[in-house]
Amino acid sequence: MKIGIDIFGGDFAPDANVAGAILAQKEFPQDTKIVLIGDQDSILNCLSVHGGNPDDFEIVHAPDEITMHDHPTRAIPQKPNSSISVGFDLLASNDIQAFASTGNTGAMLVGSIYKIHTIPGIIRPCITSTLPAIDGSNSILLDVGSNADCKPDVLYQFALLGSLYAKNVYGVEKPRIALLNIGEEESKGNLLTIATYKLLAESDELEFVGNIEGRDLFLGKADVVVCDGFTGNIVLKEAEGIYTLMKKRGIKDAYFDRFNYENYGGTAILGVKGNVIIGHGISNDIAVKNMLLHAHQVAKSGLSKKINEAFN
């Protein structure tokens, strides 16, 4: 198996990405190799600085960079030699089995849709985040930013995608699905959540446990929590903000340490014909390592293939 990484992605590229790849390679099984995609001289220099052996990796020269300021839709066709564009080409041709980046999220979404394509039947691909519960479990929240405006059938598909993700990657045999809302009652919410509740409640494909309020997100009441990307992104940034504030206040707590983005590394784009992992833009070497380990986990699970089978 080969896992590709965009070495130009993120605020601390290329050093953090190459250093993280060196850490990840030490934990990968022997049949897995990391493909470093970016400017070859920059990669070799970083490997030398961080004590990495070039023979442990495969290097694919891609001299151009898609920055955080590039327009996502235009960047992919305008920069065919960028690390992101080349990474998607390698994924589309199955030269790598997963592609990870901490770079421009919009470009990663556009590349996923136009380079490897959406799985037939999927209305909109989405991205997730992991919420640590007080009981030691984790909940998957989706969508967290790729779809700010959604319709009920889109949220229903998010529930299906989240259920498949929880089952195949995290090993949850029968994932409990909840809908994020302003009250537990069926009649609560806006037009979107009321209509979505009805779809989820009538489903025989899902283990729907009803509405969940914001105060219950971290209590382990559901394995998958569904919402539109606008709401999900606010929840995600609020959780990150709480962790940052606690660090600034010098508060050390084992539970809140689990909010550290470094622990999760990255998340898969669900609903596309390939294994694409997006990491946080401020990722350091530890976060990059965990992003690559998760990419391997997702690829090994055959998640994309199983989603395709479920929808077709």
C-alpha cells in the first residue's frame, strides 16, 4: 500500500509534513510506503535536516504549490504541476491508495470531486470531525464545513455516510445516529431539522436515537451526530477554542487533552471514489503523523469501496 502526502500543505510546510512522514513511516507495516509529493529538492533537504532516509520513501516531483489564498475551483486546472493536483492524479490512477494534505481544504474538495469523482448516488460529499466524549468514547460529527446549506435528503445521506465511517473505520458495530437540534422533541427545530427528523425516524437502514442538544454533544449519547456544515463548523471551532483557552489558562486535564487536534490528525472526505484525508492547516509533525496513520486506517478498511457498494 502507498499513502501520498502533499508536502506543501499547511502553515508549517514542508518541514512539519516531512518530519511527520518520518514518524509515520516508523509505525507503518513493511508493506506500506509513504509517497512524498512536492518539490524534490525541498523534500531531500527536509529529510536531511530531520534525519530521514530518502530510500524509505518514494518522491514524486511536483514543483508548484496551491496556497491557502488560491481560489479552489481555479487552482486545480491552473496549477497541474502542484502537489495537490499531482496527488489526485496518482490517486486516480491507483498509484497511491490514499492521499493526505493539510493544505487548501477547498482545493482538496474540488480535486476530490473533479479528479476522482463523487460516488454515484451521493448528492454532496462531506467532511467530519471527532468529538471526544466524557465516557471515553468518540462521536463523529458531520458535516463540519463543506456544505453550509443543506436539504433534508442531504442530511439523511450524511447519516448514512457517518454510519458507514463509524462501522468500518472505528469498528462500531451498530452506530447510533443523532440529529443536532435545539431540543429533544420531534417538533423542535427549523424546517430543515424537522423534515430531516422524519426521514431519519422512518429509516430502516439506521439506528436513529433522535435529536441531541448542544449540551449533550460530549456525553457519548450517539456515535454519529448529523448537522449542516454551517452548524458543524461552529461546533468544531468552539471545541477548538475551549481547548486553546484551557491551555492558555494553564489548566491540565486528561479529558480536555483529548480535544487536541494533534491526536486525530485528519479526517476523510466521505462520498468520493477514493481515500482522501484532510488535516488541520496548523498541523505540526505529530498531527501529520496521525493524519497519515489515519489515512492508512481508512485505506485498509476499504471505506470508499464499501460506501460505493452501499449506495449502488
